[in-house]
Amino acid sequence: MSNSQETYSIPSKFRRIENLHIVFWLLKDLSWAMLWKPMGLIMIIPTIGAALLITWQTRAIKSELLHNLAVDFWIIANAYWMLTEFYSKNDSLRFYTIIPFSIGLIIIAYYYIFIKPKEKKVTELAN
């Protein structure tokens, strides 16, 4: 029995960055939950930095690029939301997270509505 599904593998140096990114994100969110403002503020930089690096490293694979761009905007929204909770009494500021969250959703919708169907057609024609 043959398996005709395509396999995707991540180079180990990229995988290490992805794993480290998870640690950064967890530390940022833990800081948020525990109201550790300085730590939360500091953790924004490596969390977004690692996300951008992952996006850059996977730019040659359209699906990875677009999903990682959506994650970038998710983290930006998440970090902004944390900052508004830490440093503002105006709770309505958090509603501006709709901008980066929506950009991320638009990127994902674009991929699944336009790119993925084209990729599927190309694959079907090749077989």
C-alpha cells in the first residue's frame, strides 16, 4: 500500500526557533496573567522577534508564509491588549485589537479562498 500524501518537514534549526518562540509566548502570557508588568513588557520583544524570524524563514512556502503572517498579527494584537490592560484604565482601548486580529483573519481567508484551491488544482493536474 503506497501513501501518496506529500510530507512536509521542518529543518531542525527552524524547529528550534519555533520551540523557543512557544517558550517566549508562554512567558509573555504568564506575565500578563500574573500582572508582572516589566516581564510582560520585556517578553513582547523576543516573542514578536521570533515570530517574524519564523515568518521570514518560511517565506518560500506560501501556506507557511501566510499562516505565520497571521500569527504575527495575532501576537501583535495580543501584546497590544496586554499593554492596554497593564498601562491604561480605558478598557475600550482593547477593542483596537480588532485591527491586527482582522488582518490575520483576512490573510488566512485569502489563503483558503484563493491560494489553496489553486495549489490543489496544480497538484491534481500534476497527478
